[in-house]
Amino acid sequence: MAMRSTFISRSHSMVSNSRSALRFLSDQGGRVLEDEERARENLYVKKMEKEKLEKQKQKLEDKEKADKEKSDKKP
């Protein structure tokens, strides 16, 4: 009996592992992969937009600093 329960628990863990692998490989309408890809793409787009805004902000700050230094030197 103990041997049977060990076999069942091992086979159960193998089934659960294969299910997770099938989740990524299955093409049941492509919903799982499609949703995960969309989520990754959204994160990537947000990251790129954030970097772009930070660069624009830095450029603006540098320009304002240069303009201020330029106006300070004019007197």
C-alpha cells in the first residue's frame, strides 16, 4: 500500500508538471499564449514610453539650464 501511494504521488506530480508545460504549448484557441504575449508587450511598451519621457525631460532640463547660463552671461 505504501508503495502504491508513492507511485500515485509521483505520477500526480508528473501530471501537474506536464500540465503546466502543456499550458504553454497548447493551442486551445491561443488564448493563454495570446494573453501572456499581450501582457509582455504591454510591459515592454510602457517601459519604452517611460524611457522616452525621461530622455525628453532630461533634454528639456539641459536646454533650460543652458538657456539660463546663457542669459546670466549676457549682462
